[in-house]
Amino acid sequence: MEKLLMIVDLAKCVGCFNCLMACKDEHVDNRWLPYTDSQQKHGQKWIDPTRHERGKAPYTDLCFVTRMCQHCDEPHCQKAFPGAVDKRGDGIVLIDPNYAKGNRELVDSCPYGMISWNEELNTAQKCTMCAHLLDSAWTEPRCVQACPLRALSVIKADEETIEQIIEDQCLKPLTDGSNKPRVLYKNLERYTNNFIAGALTYMDGKIEMAAAGAGVRLTLNGTDLLETETDFFGEFKLDHLPDDSGTFQIFFTLDGYKPLETEVTIEKESVCLEPLQFVKK
């Protein structure tokens, strides 16, 4: 049987919140029984693009991590409340609106925090992947349809094809993947990893100039990891460095100038260096 896979691309999302507004438009004041009852207008986000910032001024990197029910193949909520949660053959996880009434403990069963409580209806609710639309010949849920940059996409295919797509696009789960989510993320390194950034200069008489085109080489314990060049402003960025990944050595070169080097230790945050200046040979 073909199953669904939701892909979230962090490199494309700009935080327009069209997905959130489309979800509200589809579910607030609309009862799509037996899939779900109407969504509460305020206080509920079945899909939630959250802002994540790395670094510090002037070297910052901003992305949005869109969170939703992960429609896990091994859902914690179903294990905790099997009568209230249904896992469909296509991979969609649904909460039965009748069994969920009065069962506030359902909210705490989601490790992603994406089951919310509807105070007005006294029930637990979450993203349904717009199953009522998909069952009516729609090819994608409203959030995907409303995404102008296609940061969200849905694929329906057999498991072998999906596994190949996951490998080809380097898709990763938001957490450790132990519950086998069917929502996977592209370019997740912008959320999980760190970078080293800085700028290089040189003196032209009494004028400090940006060292554009300078070579930058990152090593760890003598092994080359990354190479790049400074841009027009003499700035560089070395990305995709995991937490607690060690002490790196960075070597800088510019024709006609003495080479520079420095050490940087990556712990839990990105590192922004003070400007370094080349000296003539």
C-alpha cells in the first residue's frame, strides 16, 4: 500500500505563516467528522513554524522549523491511548473525537507537544494531514497547497520509493527518529548544527580593506574538513558543525600576505570571530 511522507525544507521556509492560516481556514468553525471536530480559533496551532536563530550580530542565520503531528509509524499517543488514536494504512494518525472528549492526558502523550486541548469542546485535537481532503481526491493538505515557496511537500508512494527519496534528499527526523515519524526535514542542519563566521582585512596604506577572495581552511586534528573563500566583504562562514564537535584549527591565506591561523572550540552555539587582519610578507 502506498503511504504518505511530508517533507519540510528549512532552506525554503521564510516564516510567512500561510500554512498556519490555511489550517485555521480549513478547520476553524468546520466539523470534519469523523476525522476531527472544529478547531478552536485561538490557542491552538496544529502546524507551527517556530523561529530559530544562530550566531550573533553581525553574523546571524535565521530559519523556521515547522512543527506538526509527525504521524509516526510507532506513535506514543496510540500506545498510551489505543482506543482514542487510529493509525491508518497510509500513515496518517487520527484522534477519535468521541474517545478524546474529557481525555486531557492525550495532550501529554505526544513527545513533540503537538496535541492541543480544545477548551470549548473539551477534547484533544491535532493535525489530521487534512485526511478528509485526501480522501476526497485532493493530492495535498491545505498547508502544502498554501505554501508559496513549496517549503512543504507531500509524497504518496510505496515504501521502497520513499526510502530512496529519504536517501537522495538527505531527509532527517526532527528528533532521534525512534518513533518512526512520517514527517521528515530537509536542511535540518540549519537547526541542529553550528557555524563559525568572521571577517578578514588588510591595510592599504592607512585604509583598512576587506580581504575578498582569501582562502579559508578548516581542520580537526590535522584532517581537512572544509575549504572556502571570503566574499566581497571579506567575510566567511563554515557551517554544519555539530554540538561539542571539538577544537578546530582555521588557516587563512591571501596572496602577498603572511598566513593567519586561529583555534575555535564548538560547544552548544555558533561562534562569531572578531575581524582578523593580514600583514604583508
